[in-house]
Amino acid sequence: EMGYSIPTLAIHISHVFFGKMCYINYDRFLILAACVLIALKVKDISILIKKLCNAFYNVIIRLNKSMDVYTEKKFELVRDEICKAEALIYRTL
């Protein structure tokens, strides 16, 4: 049996999303993080959203060359943004 891997499924979901919505209007990293979360749910793999938020924040920090400390407040903001992006993707698909 052949199935999608998590990254492949996430990329496919993002491709369908950005096929319907202009990528210029959305944070591509945020949408991709939400797509990974959706792919994990589709594949029925449980993950703590905190781990996904931490990984997302680490990527953004490296891209922005920032030295911001990752606090609980920032975690909540990242989590909320990923959840909003996830809801947007569900509505769009």
C-alpha cells in the first residue's frame, strides 16, 4: 500500500490552498505549519502542538536572525496563529 508521507501530504494541502488563494496575502510559513498539523491529523499521528509551535518559532527566529526569547506568551501567540491558519485552510478546501 502506498501512502503520503507527512511532508508530502502537507505540501499537497498547501498546493491546493495556494491554488485557490493568492500566496502574497498569506504568511507561507504559517500556512505550511498549519498544513503539517492537518497532515498529522489526517495520518492520525498525535503530536503536541507545543512541539510544532516550538519548531515553527525556531525556523522564524533563524530566518529573521533574531535573538528573542521564546516565552509562554509567544507560544500562545504562535499557537493561536497556527490554529487560525488551520481553520482558514479547512474553510478554503
